Amino acid sequence: MSAPASPLPPVIAIDGPAASGKGTIAAGVARALGLRYLDSGSLYRLVALKALRAGIALDDEAALAAAAGTLDVAFDGGGVRLDGEDATEGIRSEAVAEGASRVAVHPGVRRALLARQQAFRQPPGLVADGRDMGTVVFPDARLKVFVTATAEERARRRHKQLIAKGISSTLDSLLRDIRERDARDSARATAPLKPAADAVILDTTDLAIDAAIGAVLDLYRTRTASNR
């Protein structure tokens, strides 16, 4: 008689639109609980960066899927390398962020990255942030949180980040970009941006980051206690 299969490591899935705070929240929750962390958006940004470097059109699904399937990427101490070169700052540019949103609409790209994302699920557990962590990648996640904020607040946050980096931008242009990205992410046929049916909605418009992290930790601890 074969031994029963070991239970899969627990997952906290944190989804939401751009600049909602989901990445900062997810990283903070992972640190507090001592769990692994997956920034799934970085994978799509890496595909976009590779495409931009290689001159691959962002509407060429076949070429983009091939690039996604052969990504030579390594995550190391908070940094990331693409094809052996440091891409930590490169994937944070606005051009790459915009490209990632366009790349992510292609079903072939999403299929190519699905197994790579799921492979991050290792002991002692995982906190994963993105657009479809709770709906597609980890539908059995122990806790699903959908982080949101008003478009105006998200544009203000992005503007503050860019100014801190010495990058010129205007609130009006950032607000327009965020609304366009929201519309594209929500309307795509495959894995659209939306809360999972069993997700907890967390509005961070007027919520400090520490309070948001604390709210997710409380939810997880309550959920874990009830599963014992």
C-alpha cells in the first residue's frame, strides 16, 4: 500500500492592479511568515524586456511565447538576471511595465510561464503576487486577497516612485496609463484581472502599508487556525 501524498505547501495569493501595493504587501507578509515569495509580474516584465532587446513585436504571440519558454533568468538576493546580465533595474522601467501588460494578454505567453510560476510552490510555503495567482496559478491557495485602490491614488503612488528615481512624469499621463492598463488587463480573454470568487478584497487607498500587511497576516493566521 503506497504512502499518502504529502500535502502541498500553503500559498497566499495576492492579486490586484498596478500600483495597488500588492507587491510590497506580499513581500512583507512573506518576510513576516518566513515563506518564499513570487513576484509573478517580474516574469512578464522579463519577457517584455527580452522582446524589446531582441526586437520582437509585442503582438507576435508565437515569438513571445517562445521567448517566455526559454527565459534564462535567475533570482538572487532581491535582484534578477536575464541572459546572465543584471536586469533588476531594467524590468522596473515604465516602458517595460507597459510592455509587460501587452505581453500578458497572449494565452501562449501565459501558458509558457504557468509551470515556471507553479514551481515556486515549495516548503515552507509561498506568497505569490500578480494578476491571476488566485484565479489560475494557485486556485487552491489557502488565502486569496485582492488588493485595490482608486486609480487616482495609484497614479499618485507611481508618480512619487518615479520622482524619487529622478524620472520626469505627470500625474495626468500616469493616470491615463493606469486606466488603460486596467482596461487591458481586465478585458483580456485569458486570465483577466478580477478577484477570485473566494478572495478577500483589501482597499489600500487610505491604508498604510504596515496596516495592510497586518490585515493579511491576521487573515492568514485566522484561516490557518480554522484549518487545524
